[in-house]
Amino acid sequence: MAAFAIQAEGLSKQYRLGQHRHAYKTLREELGRATRALVRRNGDANGPGTIWALDDVSFEVEQGEVVGIVGRNGAGKTTLLKILSRITEPTRGYADLRGRIGSLLEVGTGFHPELTGRENVFLNGAILGMKRKEVARKFDEIIEFAGVEKFIDTPVKRYSSGMYVRLAFSVAAHLEPEILIVDEVLAVGDAEFQKRCLGRMDAIGKSGRTVIFVSHNMPTVTRLCQRAILLDRGRVVLDGRSEDVTAHYLHSDTGTSAHRTWPERAHAPGDDLIRLRSVRTVNTEGGTAHTVDIRRPVGIEITFDVLRSGPPVRPQVMITDESGLHSFNALDTDTRWQNSAEPGAYTSTAWVPGNLLNEGVVFVSVFVSTLSSQRTLQHVKERDIVSFQVADPLEGDSAKGEFAGRWAGVVSPLLEWTTDSVE
Amino acid sequence: MIEAGRKRATKPPTQPQTPPQQPEAQRLTRIKPSNRFFSLDLGELWRYRELGFILAWRDIKLRYKQTFLGAAWAIIQPVTTMVVMTLIFHQFLGINPEYHVPYVLFSYVGLLPWTYFNACLTQSSASIVGNSPLVTKVYFPRLLMPLASVISPLVDFFVASTILAGMFVYYRQAPHWHTIAAPVFMAIALMTALGLGLWFSALSVRYRDVPYALPFLTQLLFFMSPLVYPASDVPQRFRWLFALNPVTGVIDGMRWTVIGKGVPHYSVFGASAATGALILVSGLVFFRHTERSFADVI
């Protein structure tokens, strides 16, 4: 059996309410508080003023494992990450880590705009825990990966944001600790860049290093990690195969669901032309569909406001399976959208036919774009905004017939089979 | 069963190729609440020494970036102060210390360690809050930041010292051979500035009063240290109070080393060194004790 890389035992972290984030005080406030405390003597550590961001979290990670940490905002993911990265201390419990620890909670930590690319590579490398010699050895590789050879002696404040992020990521990607702790913020940037980040992480995991990966993005977790740990309100709810954990997460009330609404326009996705109101998956009876029979159609209902007249509007859906593979894209082809859009509220529903999607969790991304003669503009761009589960009731009339095991494939269309006897 | 199309990206290799076995690769780190009140952990500091140097190098590099006069600022500040001091205190108010050297020389020799002390104090006090993105995103011994910030003022000190050399040439004098003892007094200046810097940098994480209080404090210290007047002008009954200010010992001592006159009384030197050491040790204890909550509070 492989030796453990991380062993956490009863990790707990308590925050005083208001202590977390921007809680610095002036001396006067503190003196006032101290005086009041003297008068009242309220010493209860579990009082109403405290919160357990992590509560008795225990787990063990073997060397070479790639483990995803999932959970909604405030579930304690970041706190766990910060404890494992040694940025903050636990209140109780302990964790043993074997080997060097590299943590990437952000790309380009410590980058200074006035310094050149070259100088920043060395500075950032040292901050991430690399030795000078190590950075020097990998220097050419780093700038080549980032593709900024020509600008390496230019201050990074003159870089485009893309170049900046590429260089910053490239340094991080060449970090080679035994344990790598990564926050999902790494997966920023354009799609191409994201792919490279994830590819690199994949390679790191395969090289026998231990990776702890925190993410909101379930397809990425299922694709990168064999195992996932689900946190909710500071506790471990589930620890197991990443497919099982992500499926559980998506279908408990903690994750994304089959129905999302934005009651306040100001906080809804979109811009001054188009604002999303809601997205949900519906069955043929018109109800919200969390789980769909593999043989039945499922509709993706997008409700949005067009706030002013503008060029023709194109709602679009993108379907992704649980491993993050794009199944397909579809544009709304309704003739209504051939002409300029008039202000008002609209509901567009895309019907995915039955016997098309395979079993498993399906993620839906929604885009709303406008097409004018000059260019295409994306006004709404919501990835993996809703999800639903496709289930086969095993009645023998789907593509896998009587077969009851796992069925591979992005799609599972019911084909027409003809069989003739031959002599 | 059809399994070919299923793209599972991460199947762990059955025999993971572990990276080259360095001793560090197997080192066990235990993360737990620190119950001990204080531990210096010099080993940890040593392992991160390279980062300390890089942070110091960054400070030096950035110090005069995008300034028109650049490193000349290291000279302009003490020289201007010297000129103003000479005009007001020597010419107008008639302060004439018995060092048998021109007043400009007398004042500049005092201003050199003072400027260093002041810059160290200011920069180390701001080092934690000024680097808060680092504090909340990566681990390293936090002590590195105040430590690194006392290095770049040293560069300014050497730059400004060239003016002193120039003045000696101009007045056709030579620095006294005692000058070799200068590092001792600079060390007291560093110790005191770093100690205060540790206190203030740790305090400023929680109380943003520090940036307001600090310039006020250094202004008071300027007058309470023998910069414009010789220490011997201080009335006898206040001497002990002045000796408690480590900067007194530093300035007095620097004048003795460079000019060769005005031997500092051993009690003044002793008191300054002791106070400086006390400030440094207490600063270290306070800093190490509070640093565990830096990331939570900053």
C-alpha cells in the first residue's frame, strides 16, 4: 500500500464573526470592546459571535492521488485549502503532510507590474517555493510555455492581460512539489488557456504527485480526480469516487440544480442589452426535470429580457457530459430571431430528443449572443448553469437494451437495426 | 461491453513514478494549532533564505523605479536635511558642538545612521500590510518580510556615505581610525529599527492606526536624539532618559567612530545596546506570537 501524503485528523477552524476578511479595527474600537468585555465577562468560545468554518474534518490521501474538494460557497473549501497550505492555522486537530507542499491559490502571486517578465519569473518562483537554481534551469521552458520570449525584458505592466496570465501560470505549472494544492481560480482565462491549465494538472497528477484540487466545476473534478470529498457547512459529507460525489452534490440542494432564477435584474447574468431571468430543464409535462427518463425529450427553458432594440438575438445551449466533454451545441433557429429584437421578455426552449443523451449527469451552458453584420457579441455566457441526470429505467427499449452495466459514450442514440438471415 | 469511447483522463499508473527521492521529498510537516507561546524556528527561516534575499532584491529594485531622480534620492534627503539643520541650528541658533569639525560634518555623521534607522523602521513596519496579497495566498515564514525590508535602506546608506567621504576630502580631514567600529553602532540601529518594525508591522495587521502614529513617532525621535545638538549638551539630570533611547547611543557612537572625538560614556552605550536588544527580542516574541492570525485578520 502506498504511503500517505496527507493525513488530516479532526481539522477544525473557528472564526470570530467579522474576523474573517477586512476585520481590522482601530485601536479605539478595540479598547472599547475590551472595556465592555471586562464588564460583562463573556468568555464563551462557542458564543453567537463565532463560526466553525471547518468542523472535525478527517481524511487521508495517498501519494499520487488526485483528490477534488467540492462544496458550495462557504462550505469550508477555501479554509481547508488555506490550512493545508499553512497560510492559516487550524483551531483544533492536525494534518501531516509528506514532502514539499506547493500551493496555487492564485496565479501570479507577488507579480510586480514594474518588474520585467524575467524578474517576475524569479520572484514568483521563489514565492511559490522554488529554488533559484531550479527556476534558472527551467527558465527557458517557462517563457516558451508562456510564449512571451520577445517581451521577457519588458516590465509586465506593459503586457496584455493574456500575456500576464500566461506567464504567471507558466511559472506555477513548472512547480514540482510532492503535494500540490490548487484552487479553481487557476482555471481562469480563455478556453484555450483553461485547457492547457487542466492538461498540465492532469500531467502532474499522472507523474505520481499528490494533487488537492478545489473546484465548483463538476465536470473538471470528475475528469481530473479519481476521488472527491464533499464539504458542507465545514463537515465532510461524502468521500468517494468523484463521479458519485459530484452526482450527489449536484442533486442535493447544495449544488447547481435543474432550475436557476435571478429575481433581481441587477444581479442577473447579462448586460445592458440582455439579462437572464431563469434557466431550467423541463419535461414534456412542463415540470422542472431533475432526472429525465433516457427515452423522453427534455427541454432547456431560457427566460430572458431584451432591454432595448438591437441586432438579432441568438440563444444557444451547450451540452457537456460529466467528464467535461462537449456533447453538442445548438443555436435557436426560430425565425423570430431572424430580425432585430424588440424589447420584452422571452422564453426560448430547446428540446433535446429522447434516446440521445447517455446516462449520467448532463451540464447545460447557456449563451445569448447578438449577430450583426460586423460581429458576434456574447451577452450571456453561463457555463454549467443547470444540470440534470439522465437515467435509464432498464425496460429494454433504450440503446443498451437488456444490458444493465455502465454504458460508454457521450450519446446513446436508439438506432434502427435490421437483421437478415444469410445463407 | 463497449468501453472504448469512454474517456477517463485520470487513471493512476499502478506504480506511480515518484519524483527523485530528495530528503525534502519525504519530510513530514505537521500542521497543528501552535500551543507554544513562542518559537523562533530558525531552521524554517534558513530554508526560506532565498526568498528573503529575493524580497530584499525586489525592494532595492523597486525603490526608485519610475522616479525622475532615481537613486539620487538617497543623497538628496540627508544632504538637504543637513543644509537646513546647519542654517537653522548652527547659523541662526548658534549651536556649536565641541567636536572641532565643521557643523555640516557633525550633523551629517549623525544623519547617516538616523536616515538608515528611519527608513528601516518605516519599511519594516509597513512590510506585512504592504504585502498582504502574499500573506493571504502563500506560506512562508512571515519574519522574512520585515527582515528583507531592512536590507534595501542599507544600499541607501552606502550611497549617502559617499557624500561623507567627499566632505572629508573637501575639509582636508581623514576619518578617524575608530571608523572600523561603525558596524557595531549600525548594528544597534538595525536591531532597534527591526525590533520596532516587528512590533509595528504585527500591530498594523490588526490596527491601522500604525501608519498614522509612525511619522509622528519618528518626528519626536528626531528631536529626542542628539542630531542637531551634541549629547553632551543634554543636562546631566536628563542624561539617563536620553540614554534609554537607543538612537542616542548610535548617533553618539557614530560621531565618535568617524570624527574620533566625544567618547561615548559606557553607560550610555550600554543602555542603548540593552534597550535595542530588548526591543528586538520583545518584537520577535510579539511578532511570532501574533503571526498565526495574520492571514485571518489582515
